[in-house]
Amino acid sequence: MGVSRMAVQRRESVTTADVARAAMVSKATAARVLSGRGSASEEARERVLRAAETLGYVPNELAKAMSIGVTNTIGVVIPDIANPFFASVVRGISDRLRSKGIEIIISNTDNDPQVEARALRLLAAKRVDGLVLAPVIPGPSKVAADLSDKGLPMVLLDRRTEGLEAIPLVSLDHAATARLATRHLLTLGHERIAILTEVPELALHQPNPSGGIHRPAALRLWGHVSALRDAGIDLDPGLVLGADYDQQSAAQAVRSGLPRTGATALFCTDSVLTSGAYRGIAALGIRLPDQLSFIGFDDQDWTTMVTPAVTVMAQPPKKLGDAAADVLLRRVEEPEVPVEDTIFQGELLVRGSTRPLGAKSPRAGVRGSSQPTELVEESS
């Protein structure tokens, strides 16, 4: 004797929400178990499957997506997909989520708050299950805070801006990483260390990361300043070179500013400035490391293809991507459970562009000319 139509209708009327309630899990967790996609603990999985069998649940994929909003998609919003750092992190996020049956939708904001606002609204309208956001600096849209307040799971990547203090962050320890770079130069004997930054106006203002704001450029600049102070050296404002966030501006800042500094070393605070600064150094005809020690930021491919290879402060993009994905999934599965920030340390990769500045070593010095400087022997 066949199953009656009424029995079939009763089974079809059982929703994912009913199963979740019976299994005492969230709707999102029940949906992932029933679809066979995404992650859930073994205990939760067993409870969901047992509840589904007891209730006679019959899956309806379209109804599931429409009724509970689980789409197995995550939005990733970043300021510059052309930046190798962000490209590598996004690859890490994608690989991690895809292994759990989840795909990502990427939006590039070009660091424009209006573009960011449109992207966030669009992704929310597409009912993504959560968002990874590297917010626009210095003035992000307020849409992210609004969406988070309405319950959309979210994790911040690389930086935190005003209004987003309640959202967990996955990031490098920017200040400590910059401090490590400057200490390396100090141990080599350099004291006149120039720094190329997007925020030269903040050189004398200590950031307050404990207040929740986490701006990479400001924290890296302060890490440099604090390393100098620890060594008993006051910051010379003339050694702080400013550039916009593009290679051409960075190259011009080095060409026009570095010859006036008398610097024996230069530290660049991000990958874009590093690439531009290297071009500026080449245009000046300065020989690395004989006339200038040089530390860049991020382990870009080109930094090992030039001679000498460039000493850099390396971030761990895969670890950052994995962590961002994992933190967001925890937020999706257990939105009521607080999540702390996840902070990684940078790594100093010493290569050929830095050298000791010893008492009798050839001494670097940019002496007020755009031409390569002569090596100067120190008197004993």
C-alpha cells in the first residue's frame, strides 16, 4: 500500500527550522547538515539527522534558500584586488571555504566608501551567509555596521575602523612587525632611518589600538617610532617621507625627498610603496646596500628576482585567509558566542638589500644630490 498524499504533504511541510528546533541547533547549522555542504560538529550532525528522520523531513532546496537564507555563499569585500597581499589572502579564504562546500563572491571597492556601501548592500540582498570585509580607510561607509547590527555575521580583515569595534578582526600585528624591521636596521648600526608612509602627518601621534581602531599605516609608523625611542633616538621629522597609495607617488617621494635626508636606510610600510620606492631608488642611481639599506613590506615575487634581493617584512597571507574563513564560519554557526580578535606576527626575511654600517665599513649616505653617492670611509 502506497504512502498517502496527505502523508507526503505532511512531510513536505516540515521545514529546516522545524528540524533545527527539534535538534536544538541554529537554522544555519541544520541547513548545512541537511544539504551535505559546509561544516558542523559530529554531535550536531547526528542530532540534526535524527530529528530529520523523526519528523519525516523532505528537502526542498529552493524553499530552504528562500525560507532561512542559507545560500552557502560568503561575500568578500576588499579595497584593492591588485594588491598582491589581498589577492593572496582572498585565495586563502576561497580555498578554505570551498573545502567546506561554500563559494565566495568578491567585490573590489578601490578604497571608495560609496562603492563599498553599494557592494555591501548588494551582497546582503543576495543573502550571503556572511561577510569578510577589509573596510575603506579612513572613512568607510556605515552600511557594514548597520548590517552587523541586524545580525549578518561578519569578520574584519587587516584593519578596523570607527563604528566597527564590535566585529572580530583577523590581522597582522602591524606595530610589532614594523618595530621588528626598524630594530633590524638599528642592530646593523643605522640611526638615520627614513620611512616611507601614507600617513606622515601621524608621525608624532601615538595610535590607540586598545580603543578598537586598527589602521595599518598608522600602526606601522608608530611601530617604527617606538623602536627608535627604545633605542634612545628621537624621530627626525625630516626622515618621514609621505606618499599616496600608488607606485608613482612613492617613486616620486623617494626621488624628491630621499636625497635631502642624509639617510643610511629606508623602510617602506606596505607593498605598493615598496614597489614604487624601489623604482625611485633605481632612478637616483643609489646602489643597494652599499649606499642605502632598504627594507620593504610583503614578500612579493619581484623582491627575490632583483639583485640584490630585497629584505622584507612578510605577512602570512594563507594563515590570515584561513583564519578569516574559520572565524566567519564560527560567527555563522554560533552568532551568540563572542569571538576574540586573531592577530598574527610578521616575519623578517633578511636578504641582500640590508648591510651592517660598521666603524670601518663603506658608509651609505644620501648627501643632497640625486646622483649616486660616493662611499665614505669613516676615520678611526
